[in-house]
Amino acid sequence: MNYHHIRVETNSSDRPYLSLISSSLRGTFGHFFKNQTCISSSYACNHCLYSKECLYYIFYETDEVPPFRFDARLYADRYDFGIYIYGDAVTALRPILSALSSMLHTKTITDRKLSFPRSTIFLNTVALTFDDKNILQPFDDTPQTLKITEYHREVKVQLVTPLYLKSPKSRFKNTIEIEDILLSIFKRKYYFEHSEKVFELDYAPSYKLISSEFRVFREKTRSDRQQKYLALLGLVGRVVLSDLDEKSFELLKWGEILALGNKVTKGQGVIALRY
């Protein structure tokens, strides 16, 4: 599966007042992305004749799995953030970068109306360059894929941002097992690879549970797209595993890229592995 990772260093000392800025950034970016991609004079998505081909609709309005996510850390001390783009959507890179640059130069970020014109934008670890008129200079747009170079049997899985998973009754799960984590990653990866949904793993994970500690996280975050504060609910904590099978390790590595759960595009469900 192909993906791009865009990373933004704002080069600013401004400190976010929200515990998690991803949802607010997503809403602000959506406004600029719609300006960049919408070709309808009505500017309305409902019953639009071009919705099936519209990047904005695919990213923001479709009922399918959105092919991107914003990435920021909980209680970050700066406005630095990232954007991941997955699967076929990697071809949308240029309008995404154009909308992102416009957003950073305009005082619209969060309800504090911030701008970060001195930002550095990285694509897959390489810094992009702009001329004095803010025109993006030529760059390598080759997408990445994950290459596993080493396998670890002892793994600590840290929930970096609150993980929101639904139970079969569509309620928030306040407990979690490693199979829940693996299945959520597998479902996202399979969809971006095959454009089809699956509902169970295609193998039996093997591991030994050493310890797990999770707690329910509840706060408020802001959606600039909806112009209101929303509940930020999920699990934070970690699980420690040993004797982990190789396929599960590879899935967890994909989880660092894809994230997991039901609110991924809003920045939730980010995990990090430690060995």
C-alpha cells in the first residue's frame, strides 16, 4: 500500500490551548481544500453531479473510509502537525499541498485565527521549497510504502491519542484487547489496498500479554468545520506483549502509519511502538 506523509514544522512558539488540535486543523484545512478542488458553481455537495470525481467529497463528505488523517500529539507544546494520505489518494498530493500552503499563510487556523507563514513543509522527510511568491518548486512525489527490516517479539503499544472503538452495539468500548487493535488496523489497510471492507482477521494472532493499563480520556476539542466544541472521548494507555508473531508485528507497524478506531481523521487512535 502506498502513502505520503506530510509534516509541518510551524517554527512558532505559539502553544495550543486545546488538548488535541487535529480536529480543528482538519476543519480549517477542509475550507481551503474545497476552494482548491470544487468545480461546482453552487459550491454545495448535496446532489452535486461531480461528487464521485471530487477530491473534497472523497476526503470530507463520503460515507466510505476517508483516505487521509491529521496527525498531532496530545497536549502538544507547538502547532506542528502531520497529514497522512493513503492508497489511490496519493495522486491528490499537489492540491493538498497547495491548500495546506494557503492555510498556513492565512489567519484562519483554529478559532484563535493564527497563521504560520514561516512553516517548513516536509514530504516523506524531505523539505519542500517555495519561491518568494510562495510557488512550490519541483519535488519528488514518489509515494512511500512500509518496508519491515527487523522483527521484534517484545513490543509495547502506546496509545498516543485517545482511541475510540465501537462495540458490536455501536457503543464506545471502555475495554480493549490486542485483537481489537489488530483488526482495526487490518480493516483500514485492506480497504485502502482493495477498496473493500472486511470484518475479521485472516489469521490467528499469537502473543503473550505481559501487562495492559488503559483509562478513559474525556475532554473537549474544537471543530472549526462545525464551529463548535465536541466531546473528545477515547482510551489512553499501553499494552506490553511478548512472543508476538511476525504478521501481528507487521500489522502494528502499519498501525503507526494508519492509526485505528472510529475517529482517525480527527486525530484519534494514533499508536507508537516501543521495543
